[in-house]
Amino acid sequence: MKKTILLVCGLFTILNLSHAQYVPTQIPTVEVEGNSEIMVIPDEAVLNITVQKKSMTVAQVTKELNAATKKLVDAFKQSDLRSYDLTTGNYIVNINRIYQKGSAKDSGYVASQNIEITVKDLEHELAKAVEMVNVSGDQSLRVDFRLSREKEKSYKDQLMECALKDALEKAGSIANIMGLKDIKVFKVQYSSGQGSGPIYQMKASNMRFESADMREDPIFMPEEQKLTDRVLVTFTFENE
């Protein structure tokens, strides 16, 4: 009986020693966040157009909406504008419900469709495109400015490089101040940047003039956008 107890105790002792031998040594690290940002001028304008028609029947309202959309699309196809992309979508027909003094009344139907026109030549073609929209019919128009995918991509590597350099500089400063030796990169965490800043909106005027001589082209001055990037770098150092 005593031998059995001694064997069991010896087994627990071996297990405890074995576990102690595999406890990993903690590596001393410093985590640094590197940041970068640049200011850029948008190189594209997006004309967001909503064409809307009302009529008493679905067939009639659909016909009128299709005619209005086709008129605008044909105007751009027949123009001398070349640096643009035009897409249509969100074709919707709903009951035209009018609310008055706490009661609702159905009065025919309302149909709408969205048209998006991306203009790439801001200097020469944006004002012409806006004018074409204004004279082609009575529809709402909003002009947004953004950075093209090509231009945003061209800044991606530059932003990442600057963020990594920022992390290295910060790590070097920390090492000098704290007296850390043999500081080395241990791990890098990066997630494809944070993209462009907000899209800046400028509303174009929908005013109509009887005389063409009285009409002036709208003035567009897109604001700078901020592009940012961020990287987390973990460094190791000698722990004396």
C-alpha cells in the first residue's frame, strides 16, 4: 500500500516538473501605431439625377418616365462630351398617396428613376454636362466630387510607406528615451488603409431663364479630400 502511494506521488512530481519546463518566456515588446495622411483634389464629378413623373395610370406614368429618361440619355449620346460614364437604376413606381389634415388620398401613381453620370474632365466638360441636365427636363440634380479609383490606387503605396516610416521613427524615439537595446520588428498589422475622406457635395442650380444670354455656367470648386492610412507594428527589444 505504501509503495502505491509513493508511486502516485512520484508521478505527480514528474508531471509538475514537465509542465514547468514548457512555460514560455514572455517576449518584451513595444507596439507602435504608424499613421499617414495626404490632401488631394478630387478628379471626378458624379451627377446624381432623379427623374420623376406623376400620372393617373401605371401605363401612362411609365411611358412618361421612360420618355424623360431616354431624352436625357440621348442628349448625352449625341453630345460632344467624351469623358463620362452614364448608368441608370432604381426604377420605382408607387401609388401617389397625398396626406392632408390627418387623412390620406390616393391620386394616381408616381414613378422615378435614378441616373448617375460620372464626369472625368472637370475643367472642360463638367459645366457642359450640368447644363445639359438642366435644359433636358425638370429633374433634381446633385453634384458630388470624389477621387477616381485609379488616382486613389496610385496613392495607396505612398500612404503605406509613410505609415511604416512613421512607426519606425516613433519606435526609434521610444527606444532612445527608454534606453531599449537591439529593437527589432516582430509583427506588422496592416489593413488596406481607410480609403478616401467624405464625398463633398455641391448642389447645382436648377434655375431656368428664358434668354440663353442670361444663363451662366455654375462655378465648381471641389475641396481637398484627406486620404489616411494606419499600421500597427510590434517591436522586440533586449530585456536586461
